[in-house]
Amino acid sequence: MTALGEFLAKRSVNKSMVARRTGLSKARINELTLNASSHLRAEELYLIAKAIDANPCELLNKLYGHLQLISEEE
């Protein structure tokens, strides 16, 4: 399960409802929640956040807040 899948599961979100509200296919929602190699596009993240009444920035931070810049050593 992906970080998005875990986030939705913790909130007990119905993926079919998300698909209906966002216009994304059920197959795409399943891919984003189950397949670690799938890439979430910004517009998909925004629509999903709106569909579940979450702040898009909060969702972005939850999913990608672990990323770090590469340090530049001189």
C-alpha cells in the first residue's frame, strides 16, 4: 500500500466516492493507493484532497514531507 493508500485507509475513505467526486477512474485510484511505482500528479492530489475535505497542502506534506534536498558540500 502506498502512503496515499495508508492516508485514505486511516481516514476510512471510500475510494469509489473519491473516484466519483474527482472524475478519476477507480482503476487510477487503485493504482495510486496500491502501486508504489505510480506517480501522483499535482492535479490528482488537489482533487483527492478536495474530495475528502482535506487541506491539499496538508496532504502534500503528509505524502512528501519526508523528502530532503541534497546537501551541497564545498
